[in-house]
Amino acid sequence: MQAERERAAEARRIRPRNPDPARAVPWGVRVAAEAGWRFLVLAAALWVVMRVIGSVRLVVLAFAAALLITALLEPTVSRLNRAGLSRGLATAVTAIFGFVVLGLVGWFVVWQVLDNLDNLSGRLQEGIEELKRWLLNSPFHVTEQQINDVAGSLSDAIGTSTSEITSTGLQGVTVLVEILTGMLLAMFSTLFLLYDGKRIWEWTLKLVPAAARPDVADAGPAAWRTLTAYVRGTVIVAFIDALFIGLGIYFLGVPLAVPIGVVIFLASFVPLVGAVASGALAVVVALVTQGVFTALMALLVVLVVQQIEGHVLQPFILGRAVRVHPLAVVLAVATGGVVAGIGGAVVAVPLVAVANTVIGHLRAHAGEEEPAQPDDPAGPDPVPAVAQQADPPAAPEQKPG
């Protein structure tokens, strides 16, 4: 009997207990759940950030514009500072020169538009008549009655939309006030970033946890070099586009060649979309003022210049420092446009390029891959002051756990 009781106790002791519920869940399901709740947290944080940005969109866009302008002007400030000028004087000289150049360009564009306005109205009427004759003689079988019906519909639509036009005009005044406010805010932000960017960067690093501060401090200069290369390269490419397309339509006799060139320059800061829109504007002006043949020649000029830009200028000038996949460019421009309009479309691609650089450096510090060595077409300039860290942390060997 004693032996039987011992055997029963031994059987109860070795009887398998109920498994741990966490261990009963398959490994793949546990991994999916872990990734899922983290993804939900990130999505919620991103949604909150987007809501905050939408609430203060004017401030965010003005500061982003200030960063882009600072990336363009900061090398000049550094060179003047190394030449013997104080930081404040170098900042003042660079800022005044930049604002004067922008003011002269704006005055020249307005002067060109006003000077050609009377001539343009007459040539526009002649171009519409020529386009009408071409449509009548074209193989599209368009009748004069159909053209008159379309013109009458447009006239009626304009005549019956007076209240809407007035409302739009009032909204335009509000938009103009916002634009002026944003320009002033961007101007002051640029001045402070140029003059005191180093201390601003040091203060920003203090917001980062101490364990992650060395990695962030190392990624900052690389991100700034990427932003500087992007802005400088984009300005050069936009200037070449505007110059050659403007010269092309000027020699074709298209009016307002200079204002169209300025529009092409500004639109080039919106990748892909801006080039198409500005090129279409040049072709439309050529069509309604000079006729179909001139419009086709203008289209040829636009296509040739843009092909040279896409296959020669951008790879050569920008290099690998800011290389972003075309799909990422399209998605970034679309997202930026939806979130913050034209300003969001302008800052979306440099934001993606900088984020790509930062992620690559953080992964390299984590030991996942070797750090990339981007091509800097601007030469071996030192890291700008806004991306320097004066006092590195005491224990840079510590990594975040």
C-alpha cells in the first residue's frame, strides 16, 4: 500500500501542468502583436504631431523656410567670419545682401509684368483669334457655333459669380496678411539661426535623453550637410532651368519671358510637379500669344531642358547626398501638399532627405550597417555652426539600451 501511494504521488508530481498562456500563443502571433501595438502608438503620436502642425502651420512653414534659407546663406556667413568679420557683422552683411537681391528680383518681375501688360492684352486677343481659326481648320471638326457656345458659357459663368469672386478677394486679403506675417517670421528666424545657430543646436541637444545624445549629436552635422547640399543644388538646378527656358521662349518671341523664368525658378523647388506646371505655363502663354508652331517649339525647349536637368544636372550637382527614390519624392510632395499646401510640398522632399540621412547614421551607430559617405558637391566646407556641438557628453561610449 505504501508503494502504491508513493507511485500515485510521483504520478501527480510529474503530471504536466497547464502551460503558460503567453507560451501557448504561437511565436508569429506574439511578434505580430508586439509590432502591432507599437505601430498603433507610433501612428497615434504621428496623428497628434500632424494635428499640432496643422494648428500652427504658419509658424512651422515659416521656420522650415528659415532653415532652408539658413542652409543656403550659412556658408557665406562662415566664410566672412573666417575672413575676419565678427559673427554679427557677417550675418548682417549676408542678410542685407540677400534681402536686397530678393527685393531687386521682385521689383524687376513686377516692372516687366506692368511694362508688357498693355502689349500682352492685344497679343492675347490676336492669339485667341488665331487659335480659333486653327481649331476651325483642324481635323477635329470643331464648328464656330461650338466655339461661340464655349465662350458664351465662360462669360455667363464669370458674370454670375460676382459674389463668389468678391468672397475670394476677401479671402485673398487674409491670405496676403498671412503670407506677409510668415515672411517676417521667416526673416527673423533666419537672422537668429545665422547668428546664434550653435547655441540653438546645443540647447536642442539638451532635450534629448543623455543616453541617446551622442548618436543624435553625430547625426546632426550629417543632416545639416544633406540639407545644405539639397538647398544649394536645388538653387543651381532651378536657376539653370529658368535661365535656359527663359532664353528659349525669349528668342521665340514669347512675351513675359522674364516673369515666366522667375515662376520656373520658384516652381522648381517643388520637385516633379513644379517643373511640369511651370513648363505648361510657358507653353500656354506661347500658344495664346504666338500660335501653335511657337507653342510646339516652346514645348520642345521645355522638354529638352527638363531632360537635361533630370538626367545630367541633378545627379551631377546633388549627387548621392540627397538621393531619394522618385516614388518617395512623389509621395512626399503629395503628403506635404495635403497637410500644408504649397509650402508643405516645398519642404517635404528636404525633410525626407534629412530623415533618410539621420536614420542611416543612427542605424550605423547601432551596428546595423556601415555609415554612408555622401557626396558633397559643395566641397569640404566645415560643418555649419547650427549643427555643431561644442561640449560632447562626458561618456560618449554609453549607448542607449
